[in-house]
Amino acid sequence: MIKYAILGLLHYKDMHGYRIKEHIEQNFGHMWSINYGQIYPNLKKLYEDGLISMTEMNQNGEKGPTRKLYSITGKGKKEFSRWLEESPEKPMLLRDPFLMRFVFYGFGDNNRFDEIIDNQVKRYENDLKRRIKNLKKWNKNSIYVRLIAELGINLNEMFITWLKHSKEEILKDISDNTGTEMKTGKRRIT
Amino acid sequence: MIKYAILGLLHYKDMHGYRIKEHIEQNFGHMWSINYGQIYPNLKKLYEDGLISMTEMNQNGEKGPTRKLYSITGKGKKEFSRWLEESPEKPMLLRDPFLMRFVFYGFGDNNRFDEIIDNQVKRYENDLKRRIKNLKKWNKNSIYVRLIAELGINLNEMFITWLKHSKEEILKDISDNTGTEMKTGKRRIT
DNA sequence: CAATATATATATAGAAAGTATATATTAAAA
DNA sequence: TTTTAATATATACTTTCTATATATATATTG
């Protein structure tokens, strides 16, 4: 996927590796993060496959060694379009690091349960605040990025509502089953 | 993370590799998928680190070669608890294969846009149907799994609403900018 | 002006996650 | 009795992600 994402950025404009990372941080910060260890090997592969071309540029005035400026080729545009219309794989809910923990909370310490859930609610709330604050920034970008930013806000609101409701449900379940041993959350994952 | 997820399953009950995969498919199907190439190397690592113990079992009556039955150790339970209370990493919105494509739709063919969006709405709707149908099944499981299943339904409903709204916004944007060249979606990713 | 710090830029090693396939054993079927 | 199917483990390979090493040109400082 990253291969195509990089191709997409080069579809927008010619860039070298360092600039790609900078661009992602400035234009997709908190929605997407990338590392040089993903960028450079992918650029190399895309170049070898003829999906991008390269020219070395010795810059004037600015710091640093020579840049390798990459451009998308005709073949690259074609391959990118193909990917764009391909039907995307379904994301798995439990690949979310919080949700993966959540399914196992039955094995945790009930005394610390409140604290852990409340901390996660706080994390979602901070995230929501940041996203609302940044909404103006996204408005200046592509309509597509702005719509994703709106989705992020909807998601945060939903997660907060869901998690607060879940906390109540779980506390009710814990108090219902106190002492019965056979029906605790711990025993019912199956 | 998978290391801990496997540890969590063994916290519930002793299992061998093959059974772990079966268990995940039956109890977390469509929320989580796993592969033998993730299970066996992780079991090996967990065993080497003393987080689980192993006994070889030659089964009677049932098919197949000897099983390696794994159990969580005291050390394993302690390490699992530590992980459970650790603060989880934030998931990145654009790691979703559909959303990653979505931000680049400005580079696609406007004539095919409707079709692509409508197909994705259909995917979300089918997913929603399946999740509602399976809700009874999750009710028999742990309360935590049931709550995640409810979250899945909320998510699907939200995505459908968001995507239908987004489609209208984008169509409006496309018709507003037709012919102006300078302000099309294509040019405004930045 | 020489030494050093800083920003720019690329490259690669290594861990973790995910896909695909090879190999072996036993019970049941043909 | 040979083949098929289910059970079970193992490993090779790819992709994703994290961390760090290396190099260069400009700016800064003594």
C-alpha cells in the first residue's frame, strides 16, 4: 500500500525522499506517519519497476547533499489508477491496539479497570479536541483530506460514547457476578 | 502485539497452534484474522522466553500428528498484565486501505467516481448486515467481545452516513470547479 | 579562519506483522 | 491397499515499521 501512497504523492508533484516525509507530516500529520525506512526502499523499488523516474539535483543556496528528485512516469500513472479502482481489503477491528487489549480485560485486575478505561476516554477526548482545532487547517487542503478529518472527528465522538456506555455495562456485569465464580467475565471468552 | 494476543488466549485455556487459529476464527471471525506463520514463530518465542510451557500430547482417536500443548506460566501472566495496562499506540486513520485511496481520489477518473463510492457504500452495508446478524452469536461470548461487536455496528453505520454525505460534497465540488482548471480537486492536495 | 554544530539527505539493519506454501501424520473412504 | 481428507507444525518470503548510521553543505562559534 505504501508503494501506491508514495506514487500518489509523486502524482501530485515531483519530490525527493526527504521532502516526501516532510510533506506527509505537514499535510497528513496525525492521520498518517511514515519513516525513511519505508520511503527509500520503496522509491528504489518504484524506480526499478519504471513507475517513477529520477534526476540528481545539486541544490544552490540550501544545505545538504545532492537530492534525488523523483517523477511519476506514464506507466506509474496507469498503475496508480489501477490501484485506485481496486477494491480495498477490509480492516480488522482488533488490529487497533486498544481494542485488542479491550477483549482481554476480563483477565485484568478489576480494581484497576476504572482507571484504565477512564484514561482511554481521556485519550479519545484529547484527540477529539486536537482534531476540532486542526479542522481549519485541513479546509485549506484537498476536499478529500478535509472529509477524512471530519470522519476522524465523528469517529472520536463515537468511540467516547461507546466506551462510556461500555464501562457502565461492564461494571454492571462485574457486580452482577460477584461471588458466583462460574459466570465472571474471566470465564466467558470461550 | 500478536505475542500478547496469543498469551491472552492461552490465559483463557491451554491450546496448541492449530487450535489457536480455529479458536480465533470461531470466536473473533471478521474482527481478527491470524496466520500459522504468525502463530508458530510466536509460540516458539514465548516458550523460549519462559512465558508459556509445553507438553507434547499423542492424541487418541483424533486425526493428525502429535500436538504441542502450551500453557501460560506465572511469568507469562505477569507479563500479560503489564501489557494490558500499558497505554496503547494511536491507530492512524490512513492505514485503512479504503481511506488511503480516498485521499487520492482527486487523481482518479471523475466518470468512475460514482461507481467506486457506491461500491464502497455497498461493502459497508453488507458488513453491517452481517454484523447485525451475528450479534446473537457474540452475546453468548464474553461481554467484552459483545461490546466490540456493538462498536463494529456503530462504526459501519457511521461510515455509511459519512460516505454518502462525502459523495454529495465531492460532486458539488466537481461541478463547482468544472472548467476553471485552477481549483479542481486534483490541484488542491498541496 | 579553523573547528564544530546544525539542517538536509540518503541508506540500511533489524524487528514485527502478514502471506503463502511445504511437510508430516493419522483416520476414513474408495 | 491406495488415496483422500483432516489435523498439525514449520519455514520461506514479503511488507510494514522502528531505529540508527552515514554523508554533505551551510551556519556558528571560539
